[in-house]
Amino acid sequence: MAENSPQAAPSGGALPPVSKWAPALIVAWLIPGGGHFLLKRPGRGAVLAACVVSTFLLGLMMRGALFSPQDGDILTTVIYVGGFIANVLSGALYLLTNWLGYNQVDVAGHVHDYGTKFLVAAGLLNLLAMVDAFEIATGRKD
């Protein structure tokens, strides 16, 4: 039904001007849930912010390691560069943590390993929030 409504953007249609969706996308990356607040969706923004921030903080409390890009064999490169990108997707949380000097070495142990995964998951959750903000800003989603 939503596909036939006059407000729904065509799935293959052209994007609106960058000035319409770029601010929401940048704010959504920098501040988890911020893009939704900018787009006047405070409930959704609050839920997303709570999920991303709590996941990131749980990862820090479990002393998880933040990834940094490393090269070597192809598997090592994919894992470390992918983990680094996922960490950076946490936005200001990652930037602040890095700026304050958090540097947990990668140690063996279940808790530390889960913490590392939580830090990556926070970035991936924020990526989903960014995609959602982008779709709302472009009119593809209500």
C-alpha cells in the first residue's frame, strides 16, 4: 500500500539534493541517535542512542580491545580493517575513547573477547541507525 501513496519515493528514483540528507547522516554518525532527533523522530532517536551507547559502554567495561588497521595476510587485514571501520562507525564514542587514551591490549579471555565484540556491535548498530536516518531524510521511509 505504501508504494502507491504519492508521498513514497520510488525505489529506483533519484536522490534528493545532498543538502537534504547529508546533515542527518553526519549527525547520525557522530552522535548515535542524533540524526533521528534532527529529523524530528525523538522516540526512535532515544531508543537507538540508548542501544548504541549501552553496547559501547558494556564493551568498555568488559575491557574489550579497539581495532587498529593492520596488514599481513588477507584474513588478518580483513579482520583488523573491518573491526577498525566498525569501531569508527561508533562516531563520537570512538573518537572520545581514543582521545582519552583507552588502549586495551588484545588479551586472551572470554570477557575481553566479548567486550571487543560489543565494541564492534555498537558501531554496526550505529551504521543501521545511519541507514535508517538516511532513508527517513530521503523520504523512502516514514
